[in-house]
Amino acid sequence: MIAPFAADAPPEFHGPSIDEFFPEVLFNVFGVIPVTRINLIQILATIAVVLIFWLGTRRMRVVPGRFQSLVEMGLDFVRVNIGEDLLGRKDAQRFLPILTTIFFMVLFMNITGIIPFLNIAGTSIIAVPLTLAIVSYVTFIYAGIKKSPKNFFKNSLFPSGVPWPIYIIVTPIELISTFIIRPVTLTLRLLMNMMVGHLLLVLFFAATQFFIFDMGGWWSLLGAGSLAFGFIFTLFEILVAVLQAYVFALLTAVYIQLAVAEEH
């Protein structure tokens, strides 16, 4: 006996999947470099950063227009609130290009997660957070060696004021926390925040579509609720995008400040 066709089967809800962070390859550059949708978003965000700052600074005026003022406000925020507050004016000038680049690259790649038709952050795959964490880590090491070529690693691993027998415990902890944990935490903090944010946004808006268009009826009330939460969380994601850019640049400045401290 042939089973009846399940025409009346209830619709199924398909939530977000981790597979979204592993999209299919769209094409290959030179036949060897795979390019996915997320890679295109990363390229677009990079172009946007370069274009905005080029347009905002190519014709600087004593009395700035609105666009120049906005660009200068962003640059001053990084210079004053991150660079000078932590490093002082002299060291802030030295490391300002790196701090500015990190802040705005993270910000622009984060913000693509809430832009329609892009809908995923360029920092939601490990390549970008890891690359920026390596830049931050190398800058930290460079700053310490530049400040004190002979004593940087010694003072980092053998802090002063500790009795010699205690170094058996302290030195491995300092090695792991200073030279291993820092780049790992920088990478994972940014990566996990953007991944989770994307999954939650997809969950809210997918639930909205499911309840309103697939289920209908009284289920539409739940759809309206999930839509409201989706919009609220979108605003929250804007805050997270800015905050994560600030935290990444701030921690980079903190590490540099520790490297150039007088004890080194």
C-alpha cells in the first residue's frame, strides 16, 4: 500500500547554522586563491575604509566641512582616547598609525554584519581577528625590544620583587599569560562576539519569517515579537561593533604601554 503524500505536513523551522561561516567558494584568484562571499565583504569593507579616509583628508581645510569634521572626529577619538590616554603624546604619535588602522578595520568589518544584503561581519571568520591579533602582538614585542633590547624578555618573565624560588611558579605563568594568552584572547574575543551576534540576528529574523509567512494566524503575534527583538538586537549589534573595535585597539595600546614601561 502506497503511503499518502504528506501535503499537510507542518512547516519546519530552519534556524541558523555554523555552516554560514564556511560559505562556498565563488571563484579562485589566479586559480589558487579561493574567494567566498565573506571574503568579498572583507574586501568591500577595506575599500570603504580607504575611500572614506582618502576623501576626508585629500583636501584638508582650516575650516572643515561636515565630512572632514566627521573624519577628524574619528581620528581624534583614537588619538586622544586610546593613544594619548594610555601611551602619552610621544609614544602615541609613534604607534598611532597601527592603533588607527586596527580600530577602523575592526569597526568597518564588524558593521557589515547589520548592513542589508551583506548581513555578516568580515570579522566573523578567524582570518581577520587572527591577523590583527598578530599585528598587535608583533607591535607589542617590537615596542618592548626597542625600549629595552637586553631586559625586555627578562623583565617580562622575571618580574622584580619576587623571591627567586617563586620564579619556578611565576615565570611559566608570565610566559603563558604574556606571550601566548594575549594574542589568543584578542582573536577569540572578537571572533566569538561577531559569530554569536550574527547567529542571533539570523535566528530572530528567520523566526519572524517562519511565524508570519509559514505558520500565519495567531503565530503572527510571535513573529511580530521576534521582529521587534531583531530590530532591538540590531541596534545592540551596532554598539557591539563599536565596542569591540574600541576594546581591540585599547588592549593593543595597553600591551604597548606595558612594553614601553620604565621597568623594561
